[in-house]
Amino acid sequence: QLIGEKVPMRLRIVVSALIGIASGCFCTFLMQRTHLGSGDFVWALHMAQRWLDHQNPYDEPWQIYPLTAGFFGLPFVHLPQEIAAGIFYGLSSALLAFGLTREGYHRLLIFLAYPYWAGLLYVQWSPLIAASAFFPLLLPAAMAKPQVGIPVFVSRFSKKGLLPCLCVAIASLVAMPRWPLLWLSEIGKYQHFFAILILPGPLLLLALLRYRDRDAILLLVTACMPQRYFFDTFILWLIPTSRRAIIVTVFFSWCAGIWRWYHPPHSMTELGRWIVIFTYLPMLAILLLRKQVPHAAAPTLSPSVDGPVPC
């Protein structure tokens, strides 16, 4: 499929559904075999259940997700945890695939990136948050995991996405007015690193040379967010849009993943350094080397972000 060539809607739906079903089934299988329940999605399920029972969702230690994540767990509270995890990750993958295929099928190659599979193992939010870059109505997903969602929200801002975000925020405050204070008291337990502060992370400031490009904003803001593992960087695969760029970044991501298997890091700083070298720096190179095009400008208060993605 050529870049810019119109893709048949029916085929997009079929391909996206197949990706969603495959990833969802595999996620459920892994959760059952590893006895991990629903991975990190369990916190959203816990919040939803406690909220339905009119109890404090922050009664468990290490509950470091905002209450807004609980809204996404509401449809799944009565399902077995493994099934809930599979449906959540499968739907997230299907929505992302549907957005990616708007300009061609070559962008589906980002599903080969190591952070996507790391996210599948832990049932993470990154695919759903990445999908919100294509569908403004999904932007409230950015509020479920702010350290991953803020870069996408800032770089892909739209008025269509702002309204549902405000609705979710207001609904969460109505449900539990004190939740921001309870959440802030817990997030200090979050183990993390800042890519921008880990050598050679300061090199990422070179992205300012392309400050008009919304992908430069995505890269820099992500580097300034607290992160914990590979899956948090999956949103950076919104940056490469050509087949070659995607394949190169996927290759380097697996270099880091394989190194992690054979040489477990002894600290968050060590882990962060490998992520900076094998994920952030290749993204920076792609950003600086590609040609500037008119539609790669920084985000404006446009009514939608459904236009062409920078290439």
C-alpha cells in the first residue's frame, strides 16, 4: 500500500479486527499461563469495583493510578481478570491498527516493536493512548496514565478531544472529590527515571531544532516524563511513518530488549540509559533527518487531528 493512497474502509476494519482478536487472545493466554491475572490493568478493575461498592479505591498500597483509570475498568469488572485483560489489550490494539491504516498498511509494522510486546506482557495502556492520537474522542485515555498520556495530549491536542477529557475529569471529581489528594500521596512510590536526565539523554534537546514539528514535541515531552519500563515508550512509534524508519526503530528496540534479558539492569538509571540509547536516540535521528513537510507543524487549536500524519 503506497503512502497517501486511499485504503478501503472495509479492509481496514477487517485487518484491525484480526489484529485485535489475535493480540487479545494471546494476552489472555499469557495471563492464564503466568497467573498474572490482568497485569497492571488490575488497578483499573480494582478502582471500578471499589467505586461501584462505594468504597475507597485507594485502600490498597501501590495504587498509583488516577481515578480516571477506573472508568475504563467499569465495563470489565464482572469478567474474569484474564478475559478482561485480553479484551482491553485487544480493543486497544484494534483501535490503534485502525488509525494507523488510514494512510497505508506499512505502519502496522510498529506492532513488531519490543515495547508493544512488553506492554502485552503487563497489559499496559500505551496502545490505547497511542490510538487516541488518531481519534480525539479517545483522548480521555491519556488521563488513565498521565506520564504516557500527556505527551500525546500535548502533541495531538484538539477541541474534539478536550470536551470528553473535561467530562471524565468532572465525573471523577463528582464520584470522589478527594481522589487527587489520595493519588498524589501514593505516586511517590513510583519507581522511575527521566530520559532527558540520563546520559546521553540531554542530546534529545536537539529536537528543538524541529520545534514546529509535533513529533518533536512528542519526543521531548515524553523524555521529560517519569517512566518505568520499555512499554512507556511505545507512543514514540507515532514518530516514524515510513517503512524504513519503522523497521530501523523496531530493530533497535529489540536490541535493548534482548540485552535486558541477558543483562538485567541493577538500577532504574541503567535501564533508562539503554532505553535512551536504543529508543530515544533512533527516534531523534529520524526526526532530524527526515524532510520537513507542511503538515508536520506543531499542533494548533484545530478542531481535529484526523489529517495526514507527518512522514
